Amino acid sequence: MAKSKKISNLLVAFLLVDALILGAVGSYYFSQKSFDRRLAKIEAQNPENLVKEATAKVLPAQGYTTKLKWGDIVKKLVEVGAIDPAKYQQIYNSKTNGAEQLSLLEGESDQAISIDENNAYFVVNTLWALGLTQKSQVLDEGPMRTGGTDTGNFASTGGWTLGTKAAMELYSSEELIPLTEEQQKLVQKIAANVYRPCCGNSVAFPDCNHGMAALGYIELAVANGLNEEQIYQDLLAFNSFWFPDTYVEMA
């Protein structure tokens, strides 16, 4: 009886394993068939229509709006010399559809931080100024300082010319956004997980303007309590508008 029961248990176990294998194979088969159908549908479409469809998804006409507001951060950047209003006015005015952004230089604003094809350069420049100026462990302890290259010779430092002060005078100089030690660590963690296609480095090594801008946004978002998933989503949208060709091609 005991032997019969043992055989019966082994048979049940065998049947269960067999069922799991068949289920996995079946699931793979149907998934593959579904993928093949979708691929055939895509291949049958006009390439121009595919590009239009991908572009509409990656770069929506209405742009992308974050849950954050500009508040008084741009005004603070003006006050500490990170942004020169005169230089901004030369670039962003009624002729360049930038007059609305100039109001941010004057005081606190309820305007949401958003990005579209028209203001992408304003967003990257303004967040660049923030990332460059904000007191940061990423800037003080990361590859920008420890990589063996003169910190002032990177594109994100030497390339900043829109302030009343020199880039290295601004570099990690002002606590515009109060961050606790724990928040600084979170900024470092997120920055290390965000990359950009222009140079392939993470935001933890913000050697270009886009990396420095992304760092500024991470710091602002962490200070305002946004969760990591939301921050990654926002930065994906920013990168899409900053590098449209790359992200449309990937799509």
C-alpha cells in the first residue's frame, strides 16, 4: 500500500510538472503568434505613417506637464547670478515664443514645469543653471571632481555663459533647494540610473548641459517629495524633447 501511494504521489508530481511545462510552452507559442501578428501589421504600414505615429507618442503636440511648479526657483537663480536677465531677454522674447517664460525671472510663479517643442531649450537652460549652482554631493563627490579632468573644462561648466558670474564661481555654491542628507543620497541614486544619448554618461556624471539640467530637476523633484518612478517618467519626457531624433527612432 505504501509503495502504491508513493508511486501515486510521483505520478501526480510528474503530471503537475508536465502541465506546467505545457502551459509555459503554450503561453510562449501564443505570445509569439501575437507578436508575429503585431509585427506583420507594423510592417504592412506605410513607413511615413509609422514615423508620424511614433513621433506623436514620443513628442505629443500638447507637450508634457510635470507635477511641479517653477515657484521662485528661477528668481533665486537670477539673484545669485546664475542667470543674467539681459542675456535671457536676448534669447527668449516675443519673436522666439519665449516671452511667457521671461515672467519666471521676476518672482514666484504657479506655472507648472512643462516641456514641448517650443520651450525645450528654455527648460534645459534653466534647469542647467539650477543643476550647476545647487549645492550637491553629486558635484562635490562624484566624477566631476574625482575623474581627473579639470572641473571647469566640461561642457556643462565651461559652456555656461548665461549668468552674471562665471560657471566655476557658481558650481555647487548655493543651497537654493534645502536637501537633507537622506535626500542628497536619493538624488545620487536616481542620478546614477538616468542616462542620456548625447554622451552615454549618467546624470551622476553631468558633464554636459542635458546632464546638469537633469540633475537640477532631480534635486527639485526630490525636495518636493516626488517618488522615484515619477521622476524617471518626467526625465524620460525631458530627454524625448531634448533628443527627439533618438527617441523617435527608438520608438
